[in-house]
Amino acid sequence: MCRTISIFNMKGGVGKTTTAYNLAAGLADFCHQKVLLVDIDPQGNSSASFGIPIWDLELQIRDVLLRKASIQDTVISIRDNIDVVPSNIILAEDEIPISGLPGRELLLRKAIASIEDKYDYILIDCPPNIGVFSINALMASQEVLIPVDLSFLGLLGLRSIEKALDLIRTALDHPLKITGVLATRYDGRTNVSKEVLQSLKDTFSDKMFSTVIPENVKIKEAPSFSIPVYQHDEKGVGAKAYSSLVQEVICR
Ligand SMILES: Nc1ncnc2c1ncn2[C@@H]1O[C@H](COP(=O)(O)OP(=O)(O)O)[C@@H](O)[C@H]1O
Ligand SMILES: [Mg+2]
């Protein structure tokens, strides 16, 4: 059965896109899972990381949400086992019309229902807010993976995430399982990284992934070559960390 997982945090720069992209590639390339990555962030960063020319899209997630195209028609095949539904900034222009549609919270869920039997994993890369796009992503998912950067503001943002997930659970009556909380951008030279990591472990205990993603230049560089970190720096710490995350996600 297909697992649909939103990669969500209302803070930007925490590694949502980096995680969605490398997790999608790892699940497909190492574990032979059939993966669809849905990019529902108007920045289009996960689409661009796979080398999709985001300024020349004929169809994209916007057309799905506006019910102008079937999701199948927007899918771009990257390679064996990896498909992407792309987005770009034009999606942002349609936030208000999409927010006015009846059943606006369920547009993506309904679209995904028509293709989920083709995939083992559907990963959804969310924008850094709790607007109509993130709500669609969370309502279409059974699970949420929460990357948290190891900074003071990263820790502070956790209250807002809990509130957002409460809204989905109570107001919208959708139970969401937390796949895991992922510590990202760890810099062992700094006390703040160590302290925030400890605080996350104390708060989330077994919800924390044991994998910690390090701050690592190879992770940052990989999208500029349209390759995941495993290909860019096969034996490096970034590749090892994301491979270990792939195994943990599979086992949860
Ligand atoms: N572990 C990491 N090490 C180094 N740079 C990172 C790491 N994770 C993310 N980045 C970089 O930080 C920036 C923001 O990351 P991104 O994944 O786009 O965050 P988000 O999607 O949460 O906004 C990008 O330039 C990305 O390459
Ligand atoms: Mg992003």
C-alpha cells in the first residue's frame, strides 16, 4: 500500500526540500521503491533540484488544484522509479482562487487517489507556511515528516508546528501519524546544535529519527548538478546520513 508523507515545517531553510529530494532518490535508487514527489511549494525547488526546467512547464500542480488537468498528465518521469509533479511561482498567483474553491482542503487528496496505486511512496514537499497548499498536502497524507534545523529559532518554531497539526487533526478531523522528527543542519562545533538536539530528544523521544543530518557543503551543492547527495559525494557524511534516513523511514 502506498505511504503518502508530507515533509512539513512552517519555518523555511530547515531542509524540507533537501530532505524530500534526497529521500525520494534514496527510496527509489537503493530500495527500488516507486516514488512520486509532489512539489506543492511555489518556489519549485524540489522540481528544480531534479533538473526540471521550471520556467517551461506546460502543466504543473497548479492545474491539478484548479481542476484543469488530471494529476497523471502533470507527472514528469525523472528516471526509473522516480516521478515528479512539478510547480513554479505561478502557483502562488492562484492561491486566492484555489482558496475559494468548494472542498478546497481536499483537492490534492482527491487527485492523488487516482494514481496512488502506482506508487509505494508519495512524498509532498510543502511550502514554509500553513496556507491552502500545506493544508492540501497534509490532508492528502497519512504521515508527516518534520525536519527541524538545530537553531534556537528552529526550536521555537515547534509550537507553531504542533498548533498546525492540531488544526488538521481537530478542525479538519484528519489523523496524521508523525513519521518522525528529523534533526537537520547539525554543526558539532557549536553548542547551539548540541543543546537544541538534546532538547528535541527530550521532547520527542522515540518520535525522533536517530539519523541526524549534518551541515554539509556536498548536500548544498548536489542540486546544482541535478543529482542527489549519494551521487555527488558517495562516501561523504551527507550521503551516509541521508542513506540512514531512508532505512529508518522504510522501517517506521
Ligand atoms: N544539511 C545541509 N547542509 C548544508 N546545506 C543545507 C543542508 N540542508 C539544506 N541546506 C541548504 O539550505 C538551504 C535551504 O534548504 P531547503 O532544503 O531548501 O530548506 P526548506 O525547503 O526547508 O526551505 C538550501 O540552500 C539548501 O541547499
Ligand atoms: Mg523548500
